[in-house]
Amino acid sequence: MNHDKFQAAALKKDITPPLGTLINGEFQSRYANKIHDPLYAKSLVLQDEDTTLVFVVVDICAMQKDFLDEVKSDIQRAAGIPKSHVLISATHTHSAGAVTDLLLGHADFTYRKKLHGILVDLVVETLPRLKPARIAFGAVDAPEHVLCRRYRMSSAYKPFNPVTGGYDLVKTNPFGDEEHIVERNSVPDTQLAYLAIKGLDDAWIGLLANYSLHYVGDAERGTISADYFGVFADCLQQEWAGSDGFVAMLTNGTSGEINIWDFMNSNRYPTGMHQKSALIGKDLADKVLQDIPNLHWEEDPVLNVLYEELPVELRKPSESELASAKQIVMDTDYEHIVLDQEGYRQIYAREQVLLAEFPDRVDFYIQSFRIGSGIIGGLGGEFFAETGLALKAAAPAGKYFTICLANDYVGYVPPAHEIALGGYETWRCRTSFLEEAAEEKIRNVLLKQIESHRG
């Protein structure tokens, strides 16, 4: 049997933005005045006789399809790989350069142009490094670091909704209101899943991991950092430093309502800058290292792609809501906004005005790769743990994960019953605008893809 038909390669490039560049991921723009650790774009290419699959993982908060479609078009021109076979995802660190507008956090178009070129070059330069390889899927449980951030509160507490002006049934991140907490609202996906890749010469090529923890965010406002995603990768790089060209990468799973801020036990982590990220990243890397001896390697994995562009309707303001929002915008000085209840109302009024200019329908990209006995899905938003757990239940045990913030960024895509409860993730805006039924429609398409891959 010829074991050389399956090949793999990995590569990384530094994408650290210069001091002064814009940072987004919060309600307002920030500017880089300190670089704590470098940022990278990392590639993994898998190829058999008929198919080439490309993963690109970028240390950035979010990338939308207007940017990524242009990158993929240039990749196809340069390397002949169609966009359906290329998955480009953001780790979702909130301490990186900005290539898209998020609330009042604005894009840095100089950095955006530079990043475009780096991503295309990254893929093109990875292809000559392909060599005969084998793969293995692994999964370990890591429940310590994933917590639902949406809480049901006591009847005495009224969570304000800046879009409707009314009150929600849940509160996201109840800073200062911990005494009103009744219970967390959902169950996280606690699995740390990964795809390991070695050459037939037993040298490590890459490791593509997935964990459903939003980000840690223990950096000062103006700091550039890859967050715990970078720590995880660095720990594995150090462990296998002898494997020339080895690249480790950690992707964001279904973490839309999951973070690490424990409002019910606030003393469980160190509080110094970057200490929590370092602890979590190292702990996750250690879990993978302990699991590696249990892997079952596949030398001739079959590769396949399923891809669909699903039309999805948008939630948009009514005429009366839009009129009210326009009046608020006309009355607001956004240069001196204060992040209090009135400030959030002003921010979300602007969002309604801008959202009204969107089309009534968008095409949502749904992608899945079969790699031997395992499957990896890609979705372009922030999905809740419920979605990821439902997809894993339909897939081969321990051999499936969903990479979110992939190929696009439409913001949060909560299940319909979560939208009914309200909370930050559901507030209608340019980072949460798909129709109430969108999550179910998208999940059903990906479930069918998983079934088809398994069949």
C-alpha cells in the first residue's frame, strides 16, 4: 500500500501590529501602546490525491466575509484552491489588530491591507512544505475553565436592555450585582478536542485544537496579546521544539455565552495581568501532552468537503424603532460617550441606524471537512455551547469539533429560546442580527453534513 498519498504541512507568520494601531473587541476603540507577546497567522494544509484542505488560524478578534472572500480569491488565483476548501478563523483574542468595525471599535485599514497579503503568502508558502503524514484525533475533558456568563437573577434585580428600553430575563456578566445571582443559565462544552499531525518520519507537523472558552482578557486596554490561545501554542512549541516547522494552534469553539469570569467564586484565579491566561493556556497544553500516548494514528485518511451558503433573514428595527434611534443619535456626542446605562442606549441606537442599512437577507457559510475518521465544522459567528454539544452528539465520539468565527463574522447566533430571554448576546445590533430561527436552520444544515460525512 502506498502511504505517501496523504501529505501535510504547517507554517506560521508574525502578524503583530505596530504600536498605535487600533484594537477592537470592546465597546469603544483602543490603541496599541504595549506589545506583550507576538501575534501569528498559522496554516495547516492537508492533501490527498484528490483534495486539498486549508486551515488558517489568526490571532485577531474577528474577520468578516468581505475581507476573507478577497483573501480566498487571491489564494485561489495563486494556488488553485477554491474557497470551499479554505477555512480561515479568528481566535477571538480581544487584544489584537482590528480589521472590521465592532460597535464603537473601528477597523484599522492599513493593518487590514497588510494582513490580507500575509494570509495569502502564508498559504502559498505552506504548500511546498507538504510531506507524507499521518493524523489522529484526540479529546480530553477540561471543565475547570468554562463558565456560563449568563445568569438568572433574583426578582429584585431588573437587567436593562438598551435596545428595547425594557428588562431582560437574564443578565450577562453581572459585575457588582453578584448578590442577585440565582443560577447560571446554560451548560458549557467542556471538551478540549484536537487534530494531531505527524510526518511518517515521526516528526511533529502540527496540532489543531479547539476549546469553547471565549477569551481570558487579563491584559491592559492598550496591550497586544494572543491571550490564552497563544500561551497554549507556545507551551506545545516548546515541548516539541526539536520538530522543525511544528506549528500549534488553538481555535475558538462554541463559546458564545461561555467565559472564565466566575461571579460565584471570584478568588479561584490569580489576578495579575496575563497570569490567568498563562495558567489556563499551560493547563490545556498539559492536558493534551498527557493524552498524546492514547492516540490512534491514521496513515491514509480520506479527505472531503461539504459547503453550503444558506440564506438567512435578519432581525432589523421597525420604522418606529428606527425613528427613535435616529433621534437618540442626533442628540448624542459620540466623541465623549460614557459607558453607563445611557451610554449603552446611545451605542445601541447607533447600531439600529446602521443595521437598518443592511440587506434583509445574508448568505451564511456552512462548511465541514472530513479528515479520516473525524470531522471538523466551520461556522462564521459566536454560537452557544448548546449548538456545539448537539453537533458533537451526532458526530463520531471524540472526533468532531466546531471552529467558530470561521469564514465570516455575523456576531452572536443564540438559539431562539435564548433570544427570548434577552441578555447582551441577544441585543439586536451589527454583532447580533440574524433571525430568531437562524441557529436552528444553520445547525440542521451542519447536522446533515455530518450525517453525510459519516455515511
